[in-house]
Amino acid sequence: MKLNVAAHVAAVMFFAGFGADAWGWSQKGHDVTCDIAEKHLTAATAAAVDSLLDGMSLVYWANWLDNASHTPEYAYSKTWHYNNVDANETFETRKVAPDGDALTAIRYCMGVIRDGSKGKDEKALALKMLIHIVGDIHQPLHMGHATDLGGNRIRVKWFGQEKNLHSVWDYSLPEGAHKWSYTEWREQIDRGSDMDRRLAVSGNVDDWAKQSVEIARDVYAFFPEGKNVSYNDVAYWAPVIEMQFLRGGLRLAHLLNALFDRGYEDGAVVLEWAGRER
């Protein structure tokens, strides 16, 4: 199936009218994001990333932060996986978590990588965090309501089995849509043209987060408490999941190319965003 980014953006628009204990996408979702990103790195970026990660791939580190955030050393990053926007808020009026959120974390990590005074270990840590958090902001419920912990308090049924809405979006829907390996996901959905890629990475990180907020609003409307999620619902949301995986991967590559490749001409917008205060 050839993915047309513009068509899927339209699909997301058609659908339009996080909590500390849940992670963004399943492990496979983050692997897909990083595998797509690796295929879109420039030669200069790929060499810089390879050096920082001592030859390990982005996929190798894709899920590291989910575990690290539970350790004393990195406990400060627990709130960095999400950026809540409650029902009575807009993206612009949302509250900033005192200990940081996904967007402040992305800006911080980009700043560390750009800082010539930082050593390799600090830059490597920032990179390992960045590659995960960029994936997180593309899981819509990581831009969901603080009041329900990004859907963790909303009980639904997955083909009759009790689950919470967040876990359905993290794992059940992607796996229900396609029982693929992460490489098969990348092979099947990353087939757009260069123009498609440019469309997907346009704007800055705030713009990308706003898209997830809008999708989250649609998710809440579609999945009321007690809803039994079944075949039609999987088919309905599969294009959005595909689009968010693809967007996450292309945008991660875009950020990394902007950070590491001085000859990358498309990175000015996201670098300017990274240098601003909220």
C-alpha cells in the first residue's frame, strides 16, 4: 500500500470535528519511529549520531527512556513523556508541568546537543531522550487530559476485554491494525515522495503537538467510557496511527538533520523554535 501523506492528513482532518503511569506508543511504535528516522538521516547526521551512540542504532535506544525514567538517576524525566491539554484548555493556555513536559524536554535536549560546551556523554544522553520524546508527542493521548491521566482513567473494552483507553492507543490499536514487525511497518508506510516528506515536517514542534491535541480531542469524543472497541473502530483509526508513526519518524529525522548537518537547508524553522522561550 503506497502511503500518500496529503491524503492521510486529510483523513485526520476528517476525524476532527497524559498520565505519569503510561508511555507513548508501545515498544514497537517507538521502534517504528526510530527505524523510519534512520532511513532519512543525511550522511553527516548519520555519522554524528553513530559517533554519539557508539555505533548503536536509534532503534536500539528507542525505548530506553521508558525504563530510565523509573530509576533514581533519571526520575526527573518522568513528566517529560507527555504534555497535557485539558478539555477546558487550548494548546496556548495549557499548564506547564513544574518539572517539565514533553515540549520543554525536546527544547532542552536540542539545546544540549547544540551547546559546544557540552561533552559527548551529555550530548549522547540528550539524544537518547530526544528520540523517545519525539515519538511520545505523536501518541495523541500524550497530549490528552491531565484529569483522566491521558485516558488511563477511562475504562473501555477491547473486544470485550476490560482495558483503559490509553493502553488501547499505546498497544491494542496499532497491533490490531497490523501485526507487523517494526521493519515491516516502516517498509509499508514510508513510501511517500520527497514532497510528501516536506509536507509532513513543515512547521515546528508546537505545530506538530497541536496536531496531536486535535487528534486527542477526536479520540475522546469517539471513545466514551465503556465503549466496546471492535473491528470497525480498528479500521477507522488505522490510517491515523499509520500517519502518526510516519510523522514521528520523519520529524525525528528532520530534527536530527537540523542539529547535526550544517548543510541541511530545511532545519531553520525547528532550530529557531528550539532557541525560543515558551
